[in-house]
Amino acid sequence: MKKIALYMLSATLLCSVAFTAKAQKQTPPEGGTPKDFVLPSKKQNTLPNGMRTTMVEYGSLPKVYVSLIIKTGNVQEAANQVWLSDLLGKLMNEGTTSLSATALAKKAAGMGGQVGVSVGSDQFTIYGSALSEYAPDLVKLVADVAINPLLPASEMDRLKADLKRQLALNKSVPQSIAQEKFFNVMWGDTPYGILYPTEAMLDSYTIDDVKKFYNDNLGAKRSVLYVAGKFDEAATTKAASASFSKWKAGPGAAYPSITPNTSANSSIIIDRKGAPQTTVIIGLPVINPKNPDYLPLTIMNSLLGGSFASRITSNIRENKGYTYSPSSSVSSHPSGAVWYEAADITSEHTIDAIDEIKKEVVRLQTEAPSADELGGIQRYTAGIFVLQNSTPTGIISQLNFLDLYGLDDNYLTNRVKNIYAVTPQQVSELTKKYLPTDKMAIVMVGDEASIKEQQSKAGNN
């Protein structure tokens, strides 16, 4: 009986403490003054063949990260060569003239790391990581992959089969189907607008095609070697010079002038009969990072649809329940950019959701956000930026961003200050300037009959 009484007394005290704590809860203090990012000291060099190196000692862990970034990729493919650069990347993972794929992987693992190749629209990357003491050896290994790829014809069929499976998957997913159509509307029949090859196209590629793409597009003049982390700078610099000086210069960086279609305000339906939801992408061309308005535009994007606390998300997810995970983003290339909102909408509310997205755009054009609302987005954006700079690979990514778009270091060092300098009125004005709703293209992948019935009822055929 005494134990029961003690337990009851303890429970009463706990409830009392909890009530008191709740009653005394106060608004948390204001955060400290935001600090600008301090770019770590970097050592840069240019080899006789035109290749550049950038080395940054950063962090305290005994690891080093290397990225050889080459200004090429899908953007250099001809209309009948879609994913040819991807096939090249896969073949370059198959080893060098002196190391098989297995031997290459074992050598990297013996350094406490890895080596690999990745391909994007605008850049081709050979990357690696290792324990700090192996930094010079890692640079040499990356150079071997870049300069002496084996490109074994014996692996062509297997790797093309892998690409076919990936293609079949992409062509079966409504999100990929919508993205393919939307970017084709935006960029036309260009490398940015043709995302996928045909199976026949993949079948047609020969090892000679791959080697020609390699010889035509990969070389020293288009390349920057980034080294970040803990490493012996003198030894690593010596290794980079010795390993890469023999690489052919090749062509200089020259991205084609591809600009998005500013008059592509079409509405397109791709039928998936009986689909319980519609994948919607709505957007239009905007500006890329070379434009001074770009940073304020990214703040506007985060407030409008690019963060979990954004207006469009609150509207069509939290309030209306039309979708689970909508989001907006800015997709940039050296010659242009596109803003778009993407969401998987419950089928019967497809047109309702699109109307609400447009309403939020118009509302932001006509009503500037409050200082508190904008302040929350600014803190979120500044916090993400700080996290992006917290690792050696993050530093490499930021420096590569500067190089890709020809920006000065102060784009990074003043970024936090410039984030907080954006005003509510500026956000509203940028929305009006760059996001006119009558210029937006809409792609809908869903049940066509249902969508057209909704359009008819809404009077927007």
C-alpha cells in the first residue's frame, strides 16, 4: 500500500512539474547574427596542357577527396547519340589499360576509399576518396582512369543491356514520363530536351562510337582537378603535375548555346487510363546563376514551393490534401534555366490543384510576404548553405558551381549576407517578373478522360 501511495505521489508531482513547465514556456530567444561563409584557402595551378588544379585543405578527418570534372556530358551528344556519354562512363568504370575493373577497385579499397565515374548533362566526373596518406596515389589512380581507359568491347552488350533496363524503368514511371515531356517542351529537340534514347539507338552504338566520343570530348583543357580534405599539398601537387601533364589538351570548354522556349505555354495530357493520380509538372523558363536576380529567385522559389514550409505545399498538401509531396525547383544549365512545380495529384483534383498552384503564384505577385514568413525561409536557406559547406565534397561542389557559371568567390563568401538582404517586396516583384502564369507550360500524366471532364467543368478547355 505504501508503494502504491508513493507511485501516486510521484505521478502527481510529475504532472505538476509538466503543467508548470508548460505554463512557464516562453518564446525562444532570437538567433544570433548570421555569419558569412569563409572560403578555405585554395591553391590553384594550370598545367602546360591547359588543365587546372584546385586544392583545398579542409576538415580534420584523415580523408582526402578528389574530383576530376570535365566540361562535357550529354550536352555534347548528337540527336542520334542519346546516352552515348553514359555508356562511355560505364565502360570507363571497367578498368584501365593496366588495371582490370577488379584490380582498380581493390587498389582504391587498399587506400581506404573508392574510385568511380559519373555522367551528367553538362559535366563528366571521375572521382575518388582515400585516407590522407594516399592522396598522391589517389590522384595518380584518377589520372589513369581518365587518360588510359580500357574501354573493353567485350563489355558492350552487358552494359547496353543495363541501359535498356534503366530506359524501360524510366519509360514506365509517370514522373519520368512527365519530366521527359516537360523538358522537351522547354528545350525542344536538344540534348536538354531529349532525355531518353530508343532501344534501337542503344543497340546501334559501337565501341568505335564510344572511343570517338571520348577522343572528341575528354581532355585537359576542359578539366579541373579538385582535391579537398587532409593531404600533403606538395606531394599531391607533384603527383597531379606528373600524372596529368601527359594528357592530350583536347578542345576547350564550349557549351552549345541552347536556350529554353519562352513561348511554350502549352497544356499537354499523356493518358494513363484509370490512373488513381495525375503527375503534374507546371513551369516556364527563368534565369540561371549568371544573372544577379538568381539568388533572390531561389529565395522566392523556397517560399513559393521549394521547401516543406512553402505556400504551395501548405495549400495543396496540408490544407486541401490533394497531394503528398509537391515541390518546386530551378533546373539550371550554362545557357539557361527552367522553374517548375511537380506533384502527384489525386486524380479527381488534378485541375483543382493546378488552379491552386497558379493562385499561389498570383498571390505572391500581388501580396508581398510578411517579414516573419520571409525570415523563416531565409534562415532555412542560409542553414542549407552552411550544411552544403560542411564537408570536403561540399566544398568541391561549391567551387565547381563557381567555375561552371563563371562566378567570383564573393558569390559564396557574401551568400549569407545576400540571402538576408532579400526583401519581401523584392520577392513579390521577382514572382511577377519571372513567373507569369499565362506563360507556363503544363504536362499532366494521368487519366485523360477524367482530366478533360474536370477541364470542361472548370471552363478551361
